[in-house]
Amino acid sequence: MGRLSSTSDAASGSLGEIEADVRSKADEIRVLEQQVANLQAASGIETAASSQVRSELSQSQAEVDRLSREGELYRSLMDSSVRTRGLTLHQFELRGAGKPRVFLYRVTFMQRAQKHSELSGKFSLSVKGVQKGKIVLLPLDGQPLKLLYFQVLEGEFRLPEGFSPQGVRIVAELSKGRPQRLETTQDWTVEEDSQNAPHTL
């Protein structure tokens, strides 16, 4: 009986040590979990602050770009040294829309004249590329034209599967004012845009 008692006492002591170790480890786990939670919270705050700074920086850059475009546009309107008269293409921009094969365009037309009169007509956009081994011209979008000094047109289009773009054809035809057809082909160049959208003047 005495030996059994001693064995029981030893087992009880070992169990007590094990339980104490378990409690100690549980305390350590709680401390570690709290530390992880604190680090995650701190990381979240840092990420949020960093994201806000990036957003503000992006907005500031977009504003700088917009003002730069406006300045360039008005300088062009006031440039008397340019001999080209009538409807001209001032600028064409192409950006990704953040979705596969979807793109945003922005085209700016300008009237160069000593005396400006209202112009109206239509604008169309096509993309030249390769599909199934053949060169094709894919009609994509069209909008009405109506301007006195300049007009900014924006839109979105999607390219079909298997189509490899090479260039963009821009056509503008006037039905009011001096008859004119403007046709030009721009290289396929997609610009980076953190906002994934054209900026309006």
C-alpha cells in the first residue's frame, strides 16, 4: 500500500507539473497571440497610412497632368506660328481600363483659325491589328463632333480574343463649316494610369 501511495503521489506530482506547464504555455500563447494582434494592427495602420499617402500622391499627380494638358492645349491655340488651319488632332491617349482587353481612349481635336466658327461632324475610331493571321481594321467607336476652339472625346472599347493591335485609326469628318476629312493613324501605345481612367479638362 505504501508503495502504491508513493507511486500515486509521484504521478500526482508529475500531473501537477504537466498541468503547470500547460498553463504556462497557454499564458505564453495568449501573450504571443496578443503580440501578433498588436503587430497586425500596427501593420494595418501603416498600410492604411501608406495607402492614403499613395492615393493623395496619385491625385496630386493627376491634377498636375491635367493642368499640364490644359496649359499645352491653350498654348497651342494661341500659337500664331502654326500654319496648319482647320480641324487638327491635338492629342490622343490610350490607357488600360483595369480589365482584360478593355481600353480607355481620350482624343482632343482643335480648330486652328484666325477667325473661329463652329464646326460639327462625326468622329470614328478603328484599331488596326492581326487576327487569325490576317491584317484587319476593327471599327470600335464613334461620337459626334461639335467645337469652336477644341473638343475632348473619351470612350471605352473592348478588343476581341485573339486580336493583336498594332495601331489606331482616327477619322473626323466635318459636315458644318469648311468641309474637311481628317484621317490619321497612331501607334498602339498604352499609357500607365494609376486611376485607370481618362482625366477630364
